[in-house]
Amino acid sequence: MMTSPFGKHILAEYLECECTYLDSEQAIREVMLEAASASGATIVGNIFHHFSPQGVTGVVVIAESHLAIHTWPEYRYASVDLFTCGSHLDPWVGFEYLKERLQSRKWMSKEIIRGTLEEELNSSGYREKVTSG
């Protein structure tokens, strides 16, 4: 497995969420703070916003980077970023915690190892490459 001092970034999609609080700013804040704590992160701040008529967005800022969420209750869907720098945290702990708490029946995820400058074949068959000019 590739490692990087810059950390891991998980892009997660939780579908068919059975929880009843995707539209609750307070509940989503609590779940995200708990996910950060479960991952062993050092929480330094958070901000959340409830949209009208529905949906919540928010960020938990951690000393090691951030966790962010956007919910679409009408679709029983949540999109989440879990970015942890360094090697002492495991963002997959937060991913699993959120999967359980959101009661997601389906989920998708992609892990990006930050700071790698290697060319890789992505899931669509395209080459992704860092270039500079």
C-alpha cells in the first residue's frame, strides 16, 4: 500500500440512508464530530449550515485537515470528504462510523493518497498525471 506524509483523502458517497436526521443541522454536526473523534483527530473547529427547504452542509476542521459533508435528504444521500494528513490517523475509521450512523444501505468511496506524483490509471481508464508549466 502506498503511503504519503501528506495523508489520505477519502471521497465517500452514502446512498439509501435510512437515518431520519439528514435534514437536521444539529444531528449531522454531532455525527461528524463523533466521526472525527472516532478517527483520533484533534478537532479545532466546525461550521454547519441548514439549507432551505432542506439539506445540511458542514465542515469539521481538524489539526490534521478536515471532514466535510453535504446532505440531500430528499434523495436519502450524503456526500462526504475525509482528509487526514500524516500517518497516525485512519480516515477509514470515520468512513465506517458514518456509514453506520447514516444507516447507508449502499456506499461508494475513493481513496486518494495525497502528495504522490505518480501517473495512475483511474477507474474510467484515463491516465491522471500531475503536470507543471
